[in-house]
Amino acid sequence: MIAVPGMCAATVACGSSDASGSGSPEWGTEWSSAERLSSTARLDGPSPVALSMPFAPSPVAATDGRNDLTFEVPVTNTAAVPLVVQRVQIGSADGADSDLANYEGGSVTANMNLVGDNATPTDRLQPAQLGFFFVDVAMDEATPVPAGMKATVSVRALETPPPDQPIPGLAGMVDESGGPVPATLDTSVTVQVFDGTVPVIGPPLRGDGCAAIKGCCADNTHHRRGVWSVDGRLLNFERYAIDFLGVDREGFAYRGDNTKENYVGCRADVIAVADAEVVSVLDG
């Protein structure tokens, strides 16, 4: 099994390939800068949450005929009391009326994790906690890909703030008895959608077939939820990562006992997915 991490979207064809990588398209160069387009927060006044979109969403042509826009929205609680995320709305940044996706209740919980815990879903943020909300918008071919995306996060306070630490933008959202009232504050953030060249790569294993598993986009896998600190920045560089598993013509990864030697991919040639040179090899 080979994990292929990367921020690039990839179209993968499994099958025979020339080890030299000849015939593979050259890697696009535009994505490296487009992926780092800065996001812009939009709000009318102070807010208890800080939002950002550190990487531009890239349209991925999926095998179901739809385009997936996949990205993450980091949400930081800057208030002195816990906050609950009640709703996340995803729409076009050009002000179109219809929402592309709307998360409420259990769907909010299922798609948010705290940094450092990519296995436990949550809709609660304690003071100073940072959560990542994972978004996947699947659009059919008739729906045009927007030039920019807008994420609106709605929160409410769960406790009465200390008198000397009022919640910016949430005045009056906690009643005199200390109980939360059903009112929310919306904060939005926008980011440009990546429109550069998406590289196409070949299969990483020589042979007749392979299965691509744990790939993009909506599933809660260690790839999709893998947020790491790289060079002092929080990145999800495994957003489009795929594990490749060699399989035979009937779809079996191994025959007989579940031992390494019986796997189709055991001792299969690992080949370049584009024009490349092998610079090092690790065995063991």
C-alpha cells in the first residue's frame, strides 16, 4: 500500500504504465500560488470567532460525474465562555441566493474536529480552542463552479461571560439567570476558488489493476482530517491523498492466508506517476 500525500487534485488511471513516466503531462505550476490565496473575513461588527480558509478549494472531477469543492474552515473561539456552532452555510461569494451546502445539528458535529483530535467529532469550542470544519460540496455538471466560496458560521454562547470579559458581538445573548437564549451571531469568510491547471498523474504500481481507497472527499479518514503543523502553519496537505492497493482482475487484494507474500502488490514495481528521477530508496 502506498500513501500519496499532496495538495494537488489528481486523476488516477490504474493499469499498466511505462516506468519512465514518458507520456505523462507535465505538472502544472499555477496551483502552488493559487492554493495559498488569502481568505477575507466579512462581518458587520466584532465577533467571538475568528475564521479563515488557509487553502483555496480546488474543483475535483469525481467518478460520479459531479464536481467536488473540498476545503476546510478553521474556527477559533476568542470568547471567555464555550460556544456551540449551530449552523455552517456554504454559498457562492458573488452573493447568489441559493446555498451550495447547509450544515445544522448533527451534520455540524459530524464535520468538525478540534486540532490535534481528528477522530472525535464536536460542535463545541471551549475558550481559545481551534476547530476545523470540513466541507465537501458536490455539484452536478449543470451547476457552474463559482469563482469564490463563502462560509458563514453561526454560533451562540453556552455560559454567561465574566463581567470584565464581555463577548464581542454577543451582548444580550445570555439571559439574567445565566441560561443561553436561542440567538446566534453569524460570521462569514470568503476565498477564491482555484482555477489553475490540475495535474494528471499515472498509476503508481506496475500491473493490471489497483484500488484507490481512502480518497477524496467526504469520508472521515486520516487523510481528509489530517491537519498538521508544517513550517509553523496549519496545513491539510493530505486533502487529496489516496492509498493504492494492488488487486487482481476479480478485485482481490490477496489469495489464501493474509500474509504479505500473498498480496497482489507484494514486490510489484513502484513507478513514477510523472516524469521523475528516483533519488533515494528505503527498504524495511
